[in-house]
Amino acid sequence: MFAVRSGEIAKNMSNLFNFNRLFIVIGNKAVTSPFNLNDMPGSAGRMDIMCRCVAQALFVSHGVRKDTAICLLLKGEPNPPKAILFKGDRVRYLAPDERNVGGIIRKALSVERIDDWVKSSPGVYVARRDLKALLEEVEDFDIFYLKEGGEDIRNIKFGNRVAFVLGDHLGVEKDDEELILSRSAGVVSLSPLSLQADQCIVIAHYELDRRFAGLD
Ligand SMILES: C[S@@+](CC[C@H](N)C(=O)[O-])C[C@H]1O[C@@H](n2cnc3c(N)ncnc32)[C@H](O)[C@@H]1O
């Protein structure tokens, strides 16, 4: 597979973060170069989890949530960290199956010059960002850390612009956790059980959807 030397620099940079709901998922071992789509749970560092998170963050029945974005923060070898942003208002040719999402992630990982956000597919942007830089970029969101044992989501008041940070199968490393806590509006629990990352996204959407529909 050929590397894409440079993608299209994201136009209207100030508009890149123009959504109201954001999920930031930390992929502790998710690889940062093009990977084998047939081995996403293995040699790609649990990229299958990242794919499921993208699908659950963006898709509803026969449509896409236009006010939502998801950012995958990939920390695996060989070239970490890389952030891949999927924007619901701009994605095209994206389907909810893992293989389709995996192909789009793989294409983003083939872009080489990523100091600024670069468009790798419609609605998909890649940049060299660590967690600190990413959290600074979304500082005008209310940032919540999703974690077992936090405050019950039903007791939390949410503003219009909300970002949730969560981990993969390995959770969130201590350094990352300290960084998140220093910037977050709170630690939020979704269930008395420890859930999979994509399940957390479904429940967070459900709770916010109810809130914004005036059902609670
Ligand atoms: C599969 S869990 C991680 C489990 C990992 N073994 C650990 O100990 O952290 C993936 C992520 O989902 C989020 N999560 C899981 N259960 C949760 C819950 N009940 N409430 C809020 N967030 C949860 C956390 O961000 C967690 O890092």
C-alpha cells in the first residue's frame, strides 16, 4: 500500500469543531500505520474497538448524527500519537461495519504530513496530536471523564457542548487520567457494571438524547 504524502489541509479550521457532542476514545495500543484489515483485534492493537466506537458514535437507523463527532487518539506503534476525527456532518461513504470503518482509519494512517488537521476522506481528519493538545483544542466543551464509579450520569447537568473521554480495553493510563481530571468538569458513571467502550457511547447518547428531548 502506498503512503499518501500529504492530504488536503482542512479548510475552515475554525469550523472543524463546530459540533455539540464529542467522544474522545483512547486507543492505548491501536497502531499508527496502515494495518491488516483481517487482523484488527490482534496486530492492529484492538483497532476493532475503535471501529465499533465510531459506528456507535455516529450512526442512527438510516442516518448519521450530524451534531456529533468522535476522535480516536491512537497511541500504538510505530508512530504515535495520532488523532483521527470523524465529523458526523461531513462524513460520506461511511458504513457502520467494522471493516468499512477500519478501511477509512487505515487510509487516514497513510497520510504522512499531519502537523495540522488534514482531510483523509470526506468528514475524516488526521493530525499529530497527543491528549494534552487535543484537550486544549476542545477546551470550550464541557469535558467529562467516563469512568466506573464516577457520579451517576443522571445527576449531571450538561451544557450544549459536551465532550466525553473514555478508554479502550486497557482503560486509561495514569498520566492520561491525571491530564483528563485536570481539565474535566466531572467523572461520570454510566452503569454499576464495567462496560465496553462502544457500549458507553450508546448509553451516553441515550441519556443525552432523552435530556435534550425533554423526556427527563
Ligand atoms: C472496557 S472499559 C476498560 C476496562 C479496563 N479493564 C479498566 O480497568 O479500565 C473501557 C472504558 O469504558 C469506560 N467505562 C466502562 N465502564 C464504565 C462505566 N460503568 N461508567 C463510565 N465509563 C465506563 C471507561 O472509560 C473505560 O476506560
